[in-house]
Amino acid sequence: MSPDPAFDGEAIARGDIDLDVGTLAKAISWVEDGGKLPDPFLDAGKAKSQTIGITGSPGVGKSTLTSALVKAIRKAGELVAVLAVDPSSPITGGALLGDRIRMQEHYLDDGVYIRSMGSRGHLGGLAAATPQAIALVAGAGFTQIIVETVGVGQSEVEIMKYVDTVIVILAPGMGDGVQAAKAGILEIGDIYVINKSDRDLAGAENVASELARSIELSPRTDGWKPEILIASAQENIGVNEILGAVENHRKWRKSVAG
């Protein structure tokens, strides 16, 4: 499919196209189909918004935690957009939309924008158009943007390139602690959340302890010490603490940047 001729990246950047909800949806489809936004617009999007990446293995509760974070952010009065990257259907090429189904409680809230994006075979846990979609939702006025990846393994760490803060979600009883200690996932997480603690608190504490030991043995080269939190998104336990950790990381980034 060729890009929609009604859209033009330069026109969007100039503000000639009003990015209301309907137009925003079409604009994201346009970049998914190959449309290009100018680099200054992409850079401006980064400056306008706070972006949070949510990643982790399948089944750890990424969408449930994302929904809980959206609820807490909205309670604080901010506009929030969710870009949820789903596996693409092998038949239609479209997103399977599982994340949108799990976040349907927010559909009637005008301050929340949720968009599923098919990975379309793109590796790394994101869709190829995700960076441009981030700029578009920022341009539409959403100040908090959550990017939820496809369930990823150790090598799919592209999310760290495009968001301000990466949250890696783990769960007790799934071998995540052992896997996290082995590989590059320790290099991308700014915050680690051991989710589903309501099911196995002792297991969650064990994973947290193992992560803490691994971080001590492999400190970050940038000077940030990742926070490790235990939570239950299903029970809304630890959600405010996660947002507090995000704010701590934001302040640290600002201090480092000068």
C-alpha cells in the first residue's frame, strides 16, 4: 500500500494538519505505510513528552500494568497515549489487538489515546513506525506516552533507543530472574518491576534479590542504579511507586544533561 497522498510530513510539522483524534489515527497509519516525518518534528516530539517503555517476556502482565499506569497518570490530570506493539497476523498483516482489548476501560476517556501497531515482521519488539508514531502523539498534545513492546527475549532491546525510561517487567515462577541475570536485559532496564506478587510474594522477593545482586556485579556505565520494585498490577499494588521511580529517573536524566 502506498502512503496516503492526503498526508505530507512537512505539512504536519508546520502545523497545517490538525492532529485531532481522527486525523491522528490516519497519520499513524500513514507512517506505518511508509510516510516520513522530518527529523526536526521527531526531535520536537521528544522534547514535548515523557516517554515510558514497557517491556518483558510474554505473560508477565505488561498490558495490565500499562492500564494501571494509565489510570494513575490520568488521576494526576495528564494526557496519556499508549502505543502497544502487537504481533502481526500472518494472514492480514494487521495487529492482533490483544492490548486494546485488555485496556478497554479507558476507551471513553478523551484524555487517553490507545493505538495498537502491528510489528509487521520488524525485530526488536517494536514496529518500524514506532518512533514516528511517538512524535505524532506528542504533537497531538499527549504529554505522557507509554510504548508497550511485543513480549521480548534477551536480544530484543530496541525500546531503549526511543523512550526516556525503560521499565522491564518480570514475574515470579517464570525463570525470569535467571534469564535477567544472564544477558543484556540488565543493560536496558532503568526500573525493574516484579509483577504478580499477589500470586507469589516470596517468589517475587527472590527475583528482586537476584536482580539486586546482578546489578551490583554489573553496574551501569552511565551511573544510574536501576530501581527494583515489587508490584501487583491486578491488585493496583505498587503502581504509584513505579511512577515515583519514573520521576526519579527523569530528574536524574535532567541533572546529568545539565
